[in-house]
Amino acid sequence: MPDIPDFIAEAHRQWSARWPEHADHMAAVTSVMRAQQLLLSRIEAVLKPYGLTFAAYEALRLLAFARTGTLPMGKMGTRLMVHPASVTNVIGRLERRGLVGRRSSPDDRRVVLATITPAGRELAEEATAALNESGFGIADLPAAQAAQITTALRPVRVSAGELAP
């Protein structure tokens, strides 16, 4: 691997000289954001042969996990932690490919239901196998270290109000 300068360490050094009480927080957030960019790039590369973005994969996988293969789109937005417009956009693209169907709920016509099709279920399984094989972009980390990352990030989710303490 080429000798690449650690730009986050340099930013931390610069912050420490000017705003030392904020340097660690800046470096932590910048590190998480950069890691997210790197991992998303790796995951999107695995999903590209399937014609899926990570958002589309997550929607398919969520529907495949649902007992009936059907969920209200509003509930999907909540579970995927995205804006309802994003769910509508992703489901629309999946629907055009015949991977998902949409219909009004028979119980409440204001509710739109998304249902995974057999082709969508098959593609979700294939893409899941590929992601599992790729180690979700961090195959070179031991499982215990991956678990430590999850544990270390939980306080961030708590402080943002996503989880109860």
C-alpha cells in the first residue's frame, strides 16, 4: 500500500493548535465519515453487478425479511432510517425492474404497501451471498474487532437520540 498521509491526523494537529477542546470530537466525526465513504464504495462495488445501490439492497432485504414479504412504505422508511421520499424513489426503481410491487392497503387506502416479487427475493438472496462473501467491505478485520466497532458506535447513536441509554 502506498504511503498515504493521514489527513485526519493532520487536521487533528491543526485543530489542536487552534481549538484544542474540540480537536478529538472533530477527528472522531471525520474518521467516521471517511470510514462510511470507504465502506459504501466497497459495498456498492459488490452490488453493482446486481444493478443495486446499497439503499435498494436494504429495501429488498427488509422486504425479504418481512414474514409476508410486504410492508407499508412508511414503516420501511422508519426501519431504514430514511426520509419517506427516499423510500418512494427506491421502491419506484425496484418496481420498474419487476423486483417489487406497490398497492394500496385494503385496510387503509392512504397506506401504500410494497411487496417483494419472486425475482426480487432471488436477487436479494444473490446479493446477500455476495455481500457476506465480501465481508461487507471489512473482511480483513476479525469478527471481534467488527463487534468492537459496533459497540464503540452505540454511544454515538444514543447521544443522537436514536437509541435509549
